[in-house]
Amino acid sequence: MERVLNTIHAGACCQAVQDKPKQAITYSWFTSLLLVLIAVIVACVAGNQAGGGSRGVAFAGMWTIILTVALSVGGTLVMRKYQTSMAIGFFLGVVLVMSQQMLIIGAIFGGEASAKEGADDDEANADSAMSVFAFFLGTVYSVFAVLLAVFRNDLIRDETLDADDPALAPSPDEAPPAPV
């Protein structure tokens, strides 16, 4: 797997972002945050328009939006503050799972929209909008995950302690007393 990622990292497909990988990752993350904001509004409308037997679909939409907001907050913390290999690896896994979930939610809402076409146009339009934004968000999460996987070493700030670091040497005040 590492060999494949290194090949992609050095390949021509990433040449446009190879010079500034942090910028590309940051822009793709900001794009996902913008889409999450729009998806929150769309999910609220879709949940409000849900009638009859669609309460389960409304719950799925609202729960997905709660998860995307939690991912947005956690991901922003990882991207800005906690850039350790463990945090970035965990974040990468969560983004991959969320990208797949968004594709599934997009398909569910798309199916609901096509089933309601003609009967209730407001509800069908709300479901179609949720389907589109879930698909877009799934695509953006997938692109972000690929960028994060390929360029993760450019983001990781592991602060390891070096035994030879003079800052770690005890000061004369901290030296243990000499034996008597």
C-alpha cells in the first residue's frame, strides 16, 4: 500500500498539488465545511417536509448531518492542532467511512425522491436536494481522503524527544544533592 501511495505522490496525477500539498488539503477541507453548512439547511428542510412513512428517512438525514457536523469539528481540530500520526490516521479512517455513508445516504434520498415524484413535489424536491448534496459531500470527502492519504507525511508533526537535546538536560538547580 505504501508503494502505491508513494507512486501516486511522485506521479503526474498529483503534480498540481505536489508543490503545495497543505494548501490543497486545506482547500478541500474548506470545501467540505461549506457543503456541510449547506447540507444542514437542506436536511432541515427535508426533515420538515417528510410526511407519512418517511420519518425514518428524515431521521437518517438528520443523524447524518449531526455526524458530519461532529466530523467537521473534530477534523478542524486535527487539521489545526493535533497533527500527530495517530490523530491523522484516525481522522483519515473516519473521513473514508463518512464518504461511503454519504454515498449511501445520497442513494437513499434519491430513491425516496423518485418514489414521491408526482405525488408530493415539495417533499420530492427536498429529498432530491439532500441526495445531491450528500453525493457532492461524499465526493469531496473521497477526494479529501485521497489527498490526506497521499500527503499525510507532509502534515504530521510528531514531536519526538531527543535524549541529546540540551533543553531536556536538568538545570543546576534541579540536580540531585550530592551524597554525603
